[in-house]
Amino acid sequence: MRFQLLGPLTITDGPEAVVLQPSKPTILLAALLLHANAVVSADYLQRAVWGEEQPATAKAALQTCVLRLRRLFTKHGVTETSIEAVPGGYRITAEPHSLDLLGFRDQVRRAVAMSQDPEAELCTLKDALSLWQGSLLANVRSDVLHRDEVPRLAEERLRSVERVCDLLLGLGRYGEALVELWTATRVYPGHERLHEQLIEALYRTGRQTQALAEYRRVKGFLLDELGVDPSPALQQLELAILRGEDPGAEDSRPLRPPGALTRVVEGELVVAAGSAPAPT
């Protein structure tokens, strides 16, 4: 039996999955699972379930919600996970194999320890990201959780996506990086690091024109929506592309994109950047 938080809140048993209906016990379960193995105060749980303006009966109603959750666990055969009443609040116990959020974090920790083996780190991070199954807490109607918890979880995922793309670029797997980055940059249009990676991947696959067009698009978005200029890193990347240099080289050596034409002028090799046809 497993709980899935990284998407709609779901209880799974092998191939069987039960997506919980929006309800106050569902909100309570989400709040406990988000802080699994730690004591969650009754006050926080009440705010998560009823919002900042709680009814006078919130304390008693919280106890009723706990009882309803325990009955739900019995109904679905949940035996490994329990809800404990402890001084000041409640605690739910879970392990990486019984809660996808803990499984994700465990995989990310394992990946960090594999930094000397990029292929192994990449594989482990991809396994971790595969645990994400849609919109976070889509069936959990709590303004408090969506305000306080969902952005933090989204940031955890984003850091792993960034690292996956860094690894793909470092391994020369630019086409795979593009697949990841096209989606990520549209979901996070103001996230400059992802755009840096996308622009670099486009350039390294011989798409200089597209890379520069993407830079202009990002620059326009940042100015129009946020009122800021692109970061120095993005500006340096544009300059490197215009000069035909390797964006990743400290000494800015010329980079020859795949299929780029070259010519010799007065004994110097000149890269005709952008002359390569776009891959199909």
C-alpha cells in the first residue's frame, strides 16, 4: 500500500489506485503526509482544513476527521501507516516505499552521492522525477496547503529537472535535453537557468538562429512581465553564440556546431555559425 502526494492525493495497492474525493479528511491526510514522521500541531492542521478563520468547534471536528481517516485506512487495508495522537498534535508514519514524496527525496539523495558517475546520477534522477504524476494536490481544497506547501514542492522538482538537463548537456545528449527543456521553459517562463540550458542546447545542435530567437523571446518576457533585463549569464551566453564561441569554455574557444561550415581567412579558422541545417 502506498500514498501518492506528487499529483492528486491517491492510495495505491499495486495496479489498483483510489483517488480520494475532496473532503476535510483528505485535506488532513495531505497535511500530515507533507510532514510525515514529524509532529504536526493541531493548530496548523486546523488552519489547513478550515483556513485562517476556524469555527469554534474546530478542535473537536479535527478529532472527528482523524477518526474518519482511520476508518478509511481500515477500509483500504492500510496497515503500515498509522496516525498517532501525540502531545500538541498528530503524527503519521511513512517510509520511502509507502509515500512517493519520501521516495522522491530518497532517490534525489542517492543521486547526489553519485556525482562522480553522471550516467548513474542521471538515471537515478529520472527515476525520482517519474514519481510525479500530475498537478500537485489537485483534489486537496486547502488554500493554506496550496499557498505554503505546493510552491516548496514544485521548487524541489525544478531543482531536479535543472540537474537532469545539466547532466544531459554535459554528456552531449543535446536532443534529449531539448525535449525536457521545451516543456520546462513553458511551464516556468521566468526561470532564467532553464532558458540558459535551452538556448545552449539549441546552439549545440546547430540551431543558432533558433537559439538567438529564444534569447530575444526570453528577454522580451523578462522586460514586459518582470521589468528586468536578462541575467549576466544569459547575456554572456548570447554574446558567445554571436561570436561562435563555446558557451561552456572558460577561455571562450570557438565552437563548431554540428554541420557548421568553415573557411580559412588569412590563416585563421572561421566558423560560419548558423550555417548548419536544423536537425530533423
